[in-house]
Amino acid sequence: MIGNSQKRLVVIGNSGSGKSTLAERVGAALKLPTYDLDLLHWEADGRKRDKAEAKALVAGVAAGETWVVEGVYGWLAEMALARATMLVWLDLSWAECREGLLHRGLRRGMAPSDHDALVAWASAYWTRETPSSFAGHDLLFRKFSGDKLRLRTRAEVSAFSA
């Protein structure tokens, strides 16, 4: 688990890797507010939020004294990393991420076709060349100069959150 000095954490990883669950557990254990980048990236009606507005929302969160921010969006996570004390990358295999996506099912008003599109998008995590891909997360991880941890299995994630 993390020490008391790590009070601003960013958790990144592919969809289905367990970012939300880990962030919620860490936030509850340390009594830190937890923020899901999905909720800052998407409007309530399912439209993408304006990029500048989404970045401003993340910057507002990052200005706080303590928090846990989690999400796949590297370009938004980067906004919080400027003030983060720790970065945790859930670098799990596609089999584990796919299982996580199938296990959680439909979320936030998704239709089955939305979920299918998410699974297809997540399966391309290792081949996309965007800030929200393996390559993008690897770059964030390498550039981050604070405490960082790369977890590669569900067992490692469970041990960390225990």
C-alpha cells in the first residue's frame, strides 16, 4: 500500500484493467476524494466534452490538496500528473482487461452496441499511437519523476490495494 506522503495519485491503464476499483479502494482507505476521468471527459448526455473544458476540470481537481484521479485518457491524466505524488499504471494483459470489461457489463446508460465498441477500442490499446494507448501510458510512466508503480497482474493490483 502507499504511504501517507502519497496523497495525490494518478491511476492509468487500459479499459477494464481495474482502475476505477483500485482508485475507489485507495481513496476510501486514505479518505481521499476520487475522480474518474470518464466523468470529466464525457458530458452526462454521452457527448464528448470540449477538450479545453475537460482539461480545465482536471486542472481544478489537480489543484486540490489530496485526490485520486483515474482513467485511460493520457492527455487528461497528464494534467493531474503535474501535481501528482504517485503514478500507478495497471499494465494488465488483454485477457485480463477483456474479462474486466465483460464482467462489469454495461455502465452509465450504455447500449450493447456501445459496450461492443468499447471492447473493440480497448482491444487496440497496444496498437494505437495516442496518449490513451499503451505507448501513451508508457511515455507518461517514463517521464514521471515521482513515485511510480507498474502493476502487471490482478494479483499485484490486489496486493497493492490490500
